[in-house]
Amino acid sequence: MITDLPGVRVGHWTDSRAATGCTVVLFPDGTVASGEVRGGAPATREVALLDPTRSVARIDALVLTGGSAFGLASADGVVRFCEERGMGFATPAGPVPIVVALGLFDLMVGDPEVRPGHAEGYAACEAAGRGPVETGRVGAGTGATVGGARPVPAGTAPATRQPGGLVSATARVGDLIVAALVAVNAAGIPSAGDELALDLADTPGPVGFGNTTIGLVATNAALDKVGCHLVAQGAHDGLARAIFPAHTRSDGDAFVAAAVAGPAGVPAGVDAVRSLGVHVVARAIGSLAGIGSRSGDR
């Protein structure tokens, strides 16, 4: 799990009836982060700050949320939670929490009028660190689905989308840990091959509608912000390896990469960490098989 990394805490708020939720990752002090967006329809907050050329390198929390752009309001509750605990970038007026949020579109699955907001983001923070972390149809993965890209013959009903969800995987090499936490809500199809590629060649317009795969790759490697950016790029490579097609105009695919110990972490080459990031993202997404029967696993 992503919590194999020291100091990383994860909490969920889940509304199973409305099929939506949010997941919050709280980082230890000194965590450095960057990220990258490749999907054509992102819903994000504070992602511009993750650019390696921007001045702030730290991150205090990451929010993965359902509810599309509405769900980004859940980050307000996370900011308040962090502020109350003195977490944030030091300024003369006091610490300013650095909270990045990535949203996915689940409004057509359950009740579109129920979305994570301020109170729900705060509740997810309160749940962080309370026992084992659930994966599956919880938090940001509650209303996630996959498979909307497959074309349907004219005059026939669309095929039922398959369950997506929240998944995680970890790789260890000696003292080095690289872990992924991914909310998979893709227009694409896991492990699809040439047959779908040929089908899509005859499909006009955008593929699927209102989807997104969002996530985190975290490590205890000694990385600066540029190194984290390279690892975030590798996370997208892992997504493209596991989902076909990826990064469509209908997807809001985005990843954050975080070094939880910053430059004081385990010595490791950035290419090795990036390669492990590709691996853990692909492996996490590959675990989607059977997720419907695994809902609520710990």
C-alpha cells in the first residue's frame, strides 16, 4: 500500500448510495512533489504549482475526488484541517497549506447532486491513519468505471461499463520504496489490444465521455522537484501500459509524484525510481480485475 512509506496517511469519505467519494493523502513535513496532466479534460486545483519552475516544492496533502469539478471543493476542508495543525508553506502571515486536488467524473453513475465538499474533505482527513487503508469501491474510486471507449453498433444500447476503483501497489528494492495509489475511471479498457484499436479507427469524435484516471506515485528516494516531475511522467507511462486508450480528450488523466523525505531520502537514481513508478502504476491498474467482488478490501 501507499502507506508503506513512513509518515504517509490516507483517509476516505465514501457515499456508496450516491456512488461518489474522496480520498485524502497527508504527507510528512518536508515532502517534495511535482506532477503532470496529460488528459484532455482535467479537473484540478493547485496543479500549476507543481511545475518544476515554480517556487514552492513542498506538498502537504493530495486530494483525489469524485464529483468532477464540483468535488474540488473538498480541498477546502483539507486546507482547514492542515491549517489547524500548523501544516504549510511558511509565510510572514503564517503557514499556508499546499493542497493539490485531482477530480474525476462520476456524475452519471449515482446521484449527480451529491458531491464531496468542504465537510467531506475534512472528514477524510480525520479518517486518515485510523487502521488499514481500504481499496476498491471506496473514496475517490466509489463511482469509478472503465470501458466507455468501446464503440457500439448504431441502434444498440451502450454496453454496461465495468467497475473501476481505487487501487494501490508497492515495489521495494533494498531500502528503496516506490508506491502508487490510483483512482481508475477510464474511458479506456484495461489490457485492451489491437481489436479495440481497429474499432476506434472508425469512431468519429471524442472517445468516451467524462472520465479520468488520477493518482499518486510516492517514494522514499532522495529526489528534488525536477526528479519528482520525471517520476510523474513515468506514472503516465504506466497508465498507458495498462489502459487502452489513455490520455484521450475525454480523460482528465493526472498524476502527482512525491518524495516523502525530499533530498534527505534513500539514495537512488531518478531513472530507476521512474522505472519503478511505471511498474507500480501498471501493476495497480492491473489489479482492477475482480474489483467489484473486492469492494471494501483492506
